[in-house]
Amino acid sequence: MSNVPLDLKANRESGQLHVAWGDSQIDFPFAFLRRQCQCAHCVNEWTGEQILDPASVPEDISIESMELVGSYAVRIHWTDGHNAGLFTWERLRELCRLLNS
């Protein structure tokens, strides 16, 4: 099972990030994904405690752009100006399980 997605598309009309692997696919709501950022601005590096207040993320947040980082992650530029977090392919798989549980 490869973690590298075969397809990655921001669907601004539906407000979802579509990710497809060879064995599964998912549509992540933008607001859900933004609230899952684990960068140092959103999560305390030492304690793992979430710094980002989930209520501060607007439901209508959108993706302005995305860029691949090496062959292991995507950096998302959000409409709230945030772009520090990387979503690794492994993390997207984890979030897939979280969203479906």
C-alpha cells in the first residue's frame, strides 16, 4: 500500500480536498483539514498541545494554492494566510482514518 496519492485536487466549489490513492479515496472538508495542521504555530512543539483554537477557523476557509514538498508532502496556502504546515502523505492517511471513524 503506497502512501503517495495518485490524485490531489482542491475543489473550491465543494470546499473539499480530494485525495485518491490506489486503494482508496477521500474528500477532506477544508475546515477539517485546516484544523488538523500540526505546524509549530498550531501545535506546541514540546507538549503536543494544540495552540490553534479550532473555533477560529472559518467554516468557509478555502485553499488558495498547494505545492508539493519533495515526494512526501503537500504545503497548503489557506485563505486565512496560513501556510506553515506540511501535510505528509502518511498524515493524510491518518486523517482519512480519523475522518471515517
